[in-house]
Amino acid sequence: MVFRCNAAPIGKFAEDAGRKTNLTTFNPSIFVTRYNSLLQTDDLDRFNSDMRQYSGIIMMTCFGAAQSFNTCAESLEHRTFTDPKLTIAHPSEIVNLWNYWKSMKTLKRPSTGFLIVHESIQLCEETHLYGFWPFPLKLDSTVQRVPYHYFDTIVPSQAHGMNTEFSIFVQYHELGIIRIHTGKC
């Protein structure tokens, strides 16, 4: 199974990122940044067109603010596709993960990536991470600047503790729970 985060575009990146999708997360901020909160017909048309590149399930994590939930509900109501399936993540799943890590006093608000890794650990026999590198530089034989996403120029949100999340993933890697791949796929 291939899980993708934040509705990462596939088309023009397929040679590097592949085409397969089984579960794709969709953070509510994407409605704002890519689809103008679905305010205009053109925004909704673009959303419907873009979602057809995926297969499987698109899981929206739309809890935390009433406006986010309303926009997610509107996308469900006005979608013009049946594949992929569009669903809203169960709020207790997100809240329970958040509360657990908050009680450990280790994390800010968990990212969608953090959520999907934990979903994968529960659902799959093996979990391999590609593209989970939270730092602006890559250290190989040289120092190279790397983007946060392969498909856009945004910077990591300060609402999430990406460095802390990555350190937890490294611990999981060391324990054999997941495998982190930082080189070329």
C-alpha cells in the first residue's frame, strides 16, 4: 500500500514519486492554500479535477475548527467523482494521538504525516518512510538545500514539531518498527 501526505501531486512527479496511491491524507489547510476555501465554482472544479489523479481513499483530517469541518463537508457534498473515495478521519483517532503525545510533553500539534505514520503502523506489517526529512539541508558527501515538499515551495509550519516527530521516527527505526529511507528511492 502507498500512503501519501497532504494530497501530494502525482502527475508530473510520477517518474520520481510513482503513481500508486491507496490512502492520501488531505489537511484542511490545503483547501485554503490550493483551493481558495472552495469559495468559487472554479475552485471546486479544480479540486474535483485534481482529486481524480488518486485512487483508493482520500482521508481528510478536518477537525479542530468549525470552518475546516464545514469546508470538508462542502467538498463531500459537491464532489463529482466516486473514485477515489473521499472520507473524513474519525476525530477520536486524531484527538487520542494528540492527547497521548501531549501527555508525554514531547510534541506540539502532530502533523498529518505523524498521523499517517501511526495509521500505517497499525494497518501494515511493515512501514517504510520516504520523503520524511524535516531539515532544510541534506548531508551526503556534500551539503545540499532540500525543499520541504517535492511539489511546492512552502516552509514547514511552526505549529508542528517536525524535528521532534523525526526524532520519534528515528527511535521507531532503531527499534525496527519502521524503516526510514533518506537516499534516492
